[in-house]
Amino acid sequence: MSRPTHPSAPAPDVVTGPERLIAVEEHGADPVPHDKRHGSPRQLLWTWASPQVGFATVFIGVLSVSAFGLSFWQAVAALVLGAGLGSLAHGLLSTDGPRFGVPQMVIGRLSFGYRGNALPSAVNAFVAGVGWFAVNTVGGAFALNSLTGLAPLPSLLILVVLEIVIGYVGHDLVHRFEKYAFPVLGVIFLLAGVWIFKGAELQGSGSGGGFGGFMLAFSAVFGFTAGWNPCAADYARYLPADTSRRATAWYAGLGLFVSVAVVSVIGAASATLAAPADASPTDAFTGQLPGWLGNLTLVAIILGAMAAATLNVYSAAVSISSLDLTLPRWMNRAALVALVGAIGTAAGWASLADAGHAFENFLLVIAYWIAPWLGVVLMEHWLRALPDDALAARLQDRAFGNPAGLIALLVGVAVSVPLFSNQAVFVGWVPSTWPAVGDLTCPVGFVLGALLYAVLRRRDTTDSLR
């Protein structure tokens, strides 16, 4: 495929000076001009690793053993497989950032059409800006509460303000924050992991979760990992157009995979140890550590929560921008960050009373739309036949339509309904009849969305789909 023409001057680093670091980002969903491109794919390593080194990832591992009944080693298999598949897709989707210079939800117009893409963009804005923002910030708030004794609500509000400020400034500050958070998070969580593994009962855990428990754990970790896929290109779109696609995919996928796999496995090991029944989710984890390490881990949980929630609120605002709504002039990307953050704060406040169950239910629900959406966009990625210049023009073509994508997405979600296995939301006919099968929503939704899109999508080489 040909690539867009662009200047051949070497790209500057992600931040060229203090004034750029604090300058509010100007671009929302519009293509980043080639003279504004900068950075290297290496920055994607810490940008995607830092947000996963936190309590939300730990809790996935905890659920695999304590809620889904797996032994430690069964949990490891499910966690590594789910993280690996979600990260593989993430790396591939990240390569479109340098190619087109636009966010992931704008690239979705190739799969769903200009207007049809409004539905997945709106869903992602809600999921990232309300769901994930609340989940991650609440985890950090409990850690701040445990560390300082400050009540959960004021703890939540303090973190929200910091997260919104970083997301408000935008791209370069986001990358820089993730870069400096990464070594701190990595060292502390590795120390905590070593201590937990010293006392973990790796051979005697589990309560007979079987295949059903395995599929529940797989769906949870896949949904968590692939939940970042709709944001993949958001943090690669400022890279120069000639950036190596292999390096882009490698750094983005590796950062996501290693952090999710390692931290969730630490969580699974911690679930084999006894914890007080009335402890908060974070206290149950850090209570297994000596005081000094427990306090350090609380600091890391707070930092990790901020690293994740900052990406959530930033990408949610960018997803809203991709809807191409008629908004007041002042309602730019930065203002949308503040608005989304306020809504996400309300959701976090509402979930403070029962954060553990709220997170468990959210993890399973997220996979219900991610799997068929991912099947469609990956199939579109594979079937592309036009050169990049033509595809870039198509992204801005308001008349471009591709109903195959929306049909495949909606059918994939609808057919998955009988497969749902979420006690708080809905238990479908299949798991009700055969409880041992667990939750098959992820694999069925993904395969059905991809295959149906491949059948319905018209092959084209020069003309737009209408």
C-alpha cells in the first residue's frame, strides 16, 4: 500500500520543551498535520504498560480464583491467554495511528461508515469516560483512603481533579506522565509480587471452576485488555507517518500484555491467601504485605489508577469529538475532558458502596460489545485494498457508508444475548441450561461479527461504498 506524502525531516521527541508540555492540545478528532507529528513508537511501551499496573488488574486475577473458582494455574492460563489475544489486536490497531493521524474511533468509519460509526463511538465514550474512569478512580480512592485515612469521597475527588487536569492538557502531558509513572509502578508491584508469592498456596487453591470458570476468567481479562482497543490509535496518531508499523505494534502490544499478564497473575496468587471478610478490595490485597511495602503498594495503586483514568477521560473526549456533532465553539476536546470527567465522577461516587461487585459486573459486560466490534474492525483491517491516501480521504467523506459493519456488530451482540452469564445483569438460555459452559459471549461475538462482516462487505478497489 502507498503511504501519504509527508516531510522527511526527523521527528522530535514527544515533548520538545516545557512550554509544549503544558500547552493545551489543539487537535481532537481531526487529522494531525505532518509538521506536528513527533515521538517514537517506544513511548507506546510505557503509555500502555503504566495504566495496567494497578488494582483493577490485580482484581481480575483475584476474581479468577475467588469468584470463578479456578486453581491458581488454571487462572494463569486464562489470564495469559486473554491478555495475549487482546494485546495482539491492540498492537495491530495501533499501527493505524501513524498511517492516518486520527483517533481509533475515526478510523472506525472505514468499518461502519461515516454516520454508522456514531454508535460505536458513543458507546466507547460512555464505557471509557463513565465506566472505566469510575472503576479506575474508585480503586485509587480506596487506596488513598487506606493510606491517609481520608474518607473515600474526598479521596475520589482529589484524584479526579488531577486526572482531568492531565487529560485536559492533552497528548504530550499524558505520555510524559505515563513515562515517569512506569518505573515507580513496576518496581513496587514486582516487590509486592515477590512477597505475595512467598506465602501463596499455589497448589491447593480453587473450588472447581472447571471450563465455565475458565471462560468467565478469560472473558473478564480479555474484556479488560481489549477494552483498550477502541483507544489504540489515540496515542499513536502523533507519530510520523513513516514510523515502523512493526515497532508500533510491538511496543503497544508488549506494554499492554506484560503489565496485564504479570499484575493479574499476582492478583491470582494473592487470592490464595486469607483476607479479612470486611476489608475493602485494596486492603484485602495490601493487608498481606508488611507495613512498609503495603504503604508503597497503596501509593502505586493510586498512581496506577491515575495512569489508567487519565487515558479513559482523554479517549472518551476524543471519541465524542469523532461524532462530528455541532457543538458550541468553546466545547473543544479539552472542555469535553472536563465534562466527561464530571459525569464519570458521579458514576464513581455511586459505586463507592459496593465497588468489588460493580467492577466484576462491569468486566463481564464490557466484553459483550467489544468482541463483535473487534471482529468487525480486524476483518476490515485485513480486507483493505485501497492505498492509504484513498482510505484517509474516505475517513473524512460524510457520504461514505458501510452498513455491513453496523449490521455485523448488532447481530453479533444480539446473538450473544443467550450466552450472557452475568448474575447481576442477565443469565442467558445457554448458561442457564448448561452452567458448565460459562460465558461464551466473547468468542462467539468475535467470530460472528468478523465472519458476517466479511460476507456482507462489498469488495472495492477504487470506488467508495455507498
